[in-house]
Amino acid sequence: MCAVSYLNTVPLVWGMLHAPDEQLRSVFDVHFKLPSVCADELRSGAADIGIVPVIEMARQGLDYFRGVGIACHGPVRTILLISKVPFGKIRTLATDAGSRSSVMLSRVILAEKYGVSPKVISLPANLPAMLTEADAALIIGDAALALDPEKLPFETLDLGQVWNEMTGLPMVFAVWSGRREVMQERYEKAFVESCRYGVTHIDDIVQAEAPARGFAADLVRTYLTRHIVFELGDRDLEGMKLYLKQALALDRVQEGISA
């Protein structure tokens, strides 16, 4: 099973790694990669189940577990669009390609809200270097958490917040996905139990992960308890369906332009 290496995935797998229930801990062999790499492993068959960007789940025609994932109901804090020009004048966008859902979300928001469709350039997650090569940069995951948006000398958007303001709906970034034949109900129960164990052991997660990742404990606790939503309800899935509708439509437009 492929899990994401970012901090926001830790509560989802905490039970599988640390719960006293040996049966829960023995369900899957877990390894950690970037979200985009998890998607590629599902495509190649290197992993049976992985937490993947929802856009990749849709593109690959994968099934997914409805109960848990990575979502936000407002500011997400770790999906930052940072621009040295007004957002309506962005012509080039540098991304680190870590999460394809975040890249597509930036394209959807820039198209819908600002009327621009910038060229996307894949670069390592280094803000100064990215802004040397492009008008704007998309910084995600732990690299974004290391930044203080209020202290940046650039225009900055929290894309979770913008999506919520535009649609009134949550944004779902990633879900546990796999081929339909492997997505069994007993596995979904294990993922829900693992997540709930993690959510009830946030103090343990903060104690372990804050120093390991070089973050202040309060920052990690606030991020995991106020910005990220792990258990998904009907409104989350409604937001995901709207996002996928807009993202796949933009995909088709782009394919038409490239043809």
C-alpha cells in the first residue's frame, strides 16, 4: 500500500502503524511516497491501494473508499499559490508536481476566478528559484507549511480557502483508491479505524512528527486539527464531484488545444 509522505497523511495511517490491535497493524504493508508517485504505482500495479490525488483517481477510473481522505472546509494552509504579478496576469506557473490535484485546483481557480490559463512548469519546490523561472509558484505539503504566508513579499492565495469561497463546498484533495476488485468493504473498515485511532492520538503524532519534520508543535497541532479534515461526509463528496467535473472539463479543453 502506498501512503503519502506529507504530514497530513500521518493520522490516516497512525492506527496501521501504532494501534495495539495487531490485526489492524497487519492488514497492509505500508510505504511512503509523494502523492503523484502513489498514483503512478497504482497505474503500474506496484501498489494495490494508495492515497492518491482525486484527479488521478478519476483519470485512472479507480474506485475509492468514501469514509476517509484528506480534505479541508476552509483554509488548508499547505496549498499556496504565490505570485509576483497580479493573479489575472499570471502567464507561467511553476509547480513541484507533488500533487496533481493541487496543480489542477490551481488551474481551475485561475481559469474560473481570474480568466487565465498559464503554462505549467515542473520545478523542485524552491520558492526563489521557482519565481525566477515563472510568474507564480504552487507550493504544497510540508514545504508550504514551512512558509509563513503573512510574511511573504508576494501575493498569496490559500487554494482551499478560495475553493470554499467560490463554491461553498469542501475541497477533497486525496482519497484511498485502487482497482475495483481490490477495494473490499473489510479494507475500508480498516482505513476508517486507523484514521480514528490517529485522530484520537493527535498529541502522540505531534510529539513524534513535529521534531522529525522541523516544525513547532503548535503549528503541527493546529494544522492537523483545524485545517485538515480526515473523515468525509456527504458535503465533502459533493465538493469532490464538483471539483472533478470542472477539472476534467478543463482537461478536455486542454487536450483540444493540444490536438
